[in-house]
Amino acid sequence: MLRDDIKVSLRISHTALDDDIDRLTDECFAELERVGVAVPNGEDVLPLQRAAAELYVKWHYDWLNKGEQFRSGFESLRDALALSSAYRSDGDV
């Protein structure tokens, strides 16, 4: 599950942030959709979509005081996905 993968990458095991992580993941996918990237349905999250969600959450939590690096990484990945026909919402995902 995407939330569990993100929690592992953040090195947390409690459930106190589950709703917040879900909200941030939804925001991430809305941002990807805004630039024309297909968003996953259910658990069918592609590896680069998963990476984008992880970067987005880490950015918003300013994880390891590197929020700006995660923001930059997310924006670069978002833009690359928007240019990739494999990830475009008008292509076959």
C-alpha cells in the first residue's frame, strides 16, 4: 500500500499521521493530474508515481530539513512525467 511505503521511507511506524499522509498523497496526485499526468486508480501505482508521492510528502514535512530539495525533486519528476507519453492522461498507462 502506498501509505505504508511512504511511512517506511519516513521511518515512522505509528498511525497518527495516516490521515495526513493520505491527504498529501491525494494533493500530489491532483497536482500530477493538473499537468496532464495520469493518476493511479486504487493500488495500481506505478513506480514513478510512487516516487512522486514520496517526494511530495517529504517536501511538506520538511523531512531531514531538506524540504526544498524534495520540492525540487518532486517538481522535476512531475515535469518529466508530464512530458512522458507513458504517463500522460491521454496515453496508455
